[in-house]
Amino acid sequence: MSETPPEPDLNTEEFDVLLEQLDKAIGEIVEKIENGRIRNPEHERVRIKYYRALGYLARTKQDLVESKTLEELEAEVRSLKARETGAGADPDPADTDAGV
């Protein structure tokens, strides 16, 4: 009898939860690639699809981490600019990017 797959937690609001989900998915794919029951050349196409999925997940994780790092750096720059201009002064509008 086949095992029913677990229901995924699709909560993507929290960065840590999303990162944990990506790590779990990557781990499952690596496990299937290394220990899967693909034993003949005809089914080797399945293994190739696992590698493609692994590549996609790795790129997604990298993009997510880069995005989070960029957000943190932007917040730090805003904080430093606010400190530089004084605690009560408004930052120079020319220094802010409304579209970012």
C-alpha cells in the first residue's frame, strides 16, 4: 500500500518558516536522489527530474536569503542615515527610494 504524502504547510509569511520548508524539501529530494528506488536506465529520467527540482529549490533558497540580507542591509542604512541626520530630523527625501 502506498504512503499518502504529508500535507505541506503553505504559510510563507514568515521567513524562517519558508526557509525551513525549503530545507525540508531539499532534504527529501536529496534523499530520493541518493536512496531512491530507481534501478533501471528507463527510470533514470525520474532522477534527472529530481536534480532539476533540486536545482530550482536551491536557486529559490539562494534568492530568498539574498532578498532577506538586502532587506536587513537597507534597514541598517536607513538607521545609519537617521542617526547621521539626528534623531528628530527627517531624512533627506533625495536619499530615500520610494520604489524600493
